[in-house]
Amino acid sequence: MERRRDAAREGERRGEREREIESDRERERAREREREIESEREREREREREREREKEREREREREREREREREREREREGERRGVEDSGAVRRREAQVRIGREWRSGRERERRSEHLAMTLPSRRATL
């Protein structure tokens, strides 16, 4: 009789320990899921910040293009005020300078990109 009660109590204690262990595991799994969710949220926030930075860069490029157009209009007005007739040669020369500047800036971007590709290990494999 005494042994049966002892065995029953031992079984209860073993069952409690197993339930506690399982409960601890479940809490750990819940914490891990919460960490994964928070990590994904942080990645999404970073992507959103990057999109905002890209939009701002695009707005800045547009403002620069607008400033360039305004400078061009100002040069034209200045030429008209002086009564100087712009010859085709002058326009062609300005176009060549502008094209050269754009080409060089594009070439510079390409060169920087190539440099990064050669120096960053993650990109090196893609080349």
C-alpha cells in the first residue's frame, strides 16, 4: 500500500517535471518566434528607409536637372540681351561639353561599380 502511494507520488512528480520541461520549451519557442518576427520587422523598416533614401536621391537629381535647365535658359536670355546671335558652332560646342560631362560621370559610376565589384567579396562571386 505504502509502495503504491510512493510510486503514485513519484509518477506525479515525474509528470510535473515533464510538464515543466515542456512548458519551458514552449516558452523558448515562443521567444524565438517573437525574435524572428521582430527581426523581420527591422528588416522591413530598413528596406523602407532605403526606399526613402532612394526617393530623396531621385528628388535631388531632379532638382539638379531643373537647375541645369534654368542655367541654360539664363544663358539663352543673356545671349538675347546682348543681341548676340548664337551660332550653330557655339551650340554644338556646348552640346559636346555637356555630352562629355555626362559621359564622364557615367563612366565614373561604372568605374566605381567595377571597383566595388572587385573589392567586395559578396560581389566578387557574381562577376
